[in-house]
Amino acid sequence: MPDTTPKTGISIHINSPVILAFALISTVVLALSLLISDQITSFLVTRGTFNYADWTSYHGFITHIFAHADWGHLFGNFVFILLLGPLLEEKFGSGRLLLMILVTALLTGVINVILFDDNLLGASGIVLMLITLGSYANAQKGRIPLTFVLVVVLFFSQEIESALTQDNISHFGHILGGMAGSVFGFFLSWRFNRRSQAAE
């Protein structure tokens, strides 16, 4: 007879491969930058003084999201990413979330090069995209939770305040990139919810 005894063991499973990989890569990059050479971070950032003739620098449009100035910068971003990311990855799928992250990174990098002279590093644009996407993903019958609105306001306020300081981080680039990613996230969440309603 088959064993019908319920299993009470606890196991850990990878519930969000895209977000976990994002966090792991960013952590390893920062650790290696601090232990070996800060040239690792410099190689990944989007440079404000961009040389359009140098094709080896175009990867920075994407890879800047893996580079962080210090542990505080990394933790500040990934507190939000690890909280919101897995829920959104489960709702929209790993492929869709990866696409949104890449498009947001690209738009952030391009906007920074066009409008600013600062180097761009960090995942703040991704954080803003996830926060706004989360508000739309949880909206029901045209209602957006007030808690998400407050988080958006607080995070944008923090970025605007930080933009007034000289810390070699393009906070306006984060804001603009986050807004661009939010528009993309809104479109995808609207389309996804529309398909879900049609299938019911």
C-alpha cells in the first residue's frame, strides 16, 4: 500500500528565479568590486560622458542595474525588489518580468546619457517600476491601494531630495527611468488583466 502519511518536512524552493538571480549577481558584483577592484563597477555603469563611437560601452545601458556604490545602496534597493519582485514574477511570469527589467534598464541608461553628465549605477529605476507595477497589479475595478500610492510618493520624494546632494549618483536618471518603466509596466499589466478577464 502507498504511504499516505502526510509529510511535515520543510523545504526551500526557488520561487522567483529572475529576482533571485538579479540579487545574486548584484551582490557578487559589489563584493568583487570591494575586494578586488572598483574597476568592475566602473565597467558596468552607464557613463555620463558617453562615447558613441566606442561600441564596448553600450553594455552599460543594461548592466548599470547590477552596479552599486556600497552595501547601503545595494540593500536600499533590494529591500524593495525582494519584497515586490517575487509577487510580481508569480503574477506576470518570469519572462515578462525579465523583459520589463531589461526595458526599464535600457530606457534609464539612454535617458541618463541624453540628459545628464553623471555616471549611472544602481537599480532604483527597477524599484520604481516594480512599485508602480505592483499598484496596478493589485488594482481591482479601477481602485489602486492607498498604501502603494504612499510608497510611490515617499520613494520619489527620497530620490528628489537625494538629487540635491553631490554623491555621484544620477537620481534624476533614476526618477526618469522609473517613470518610463512604470509606463511600460502599466501597459503590460493592463493588457495582462484584460486577457485574464476575457478568459473568465
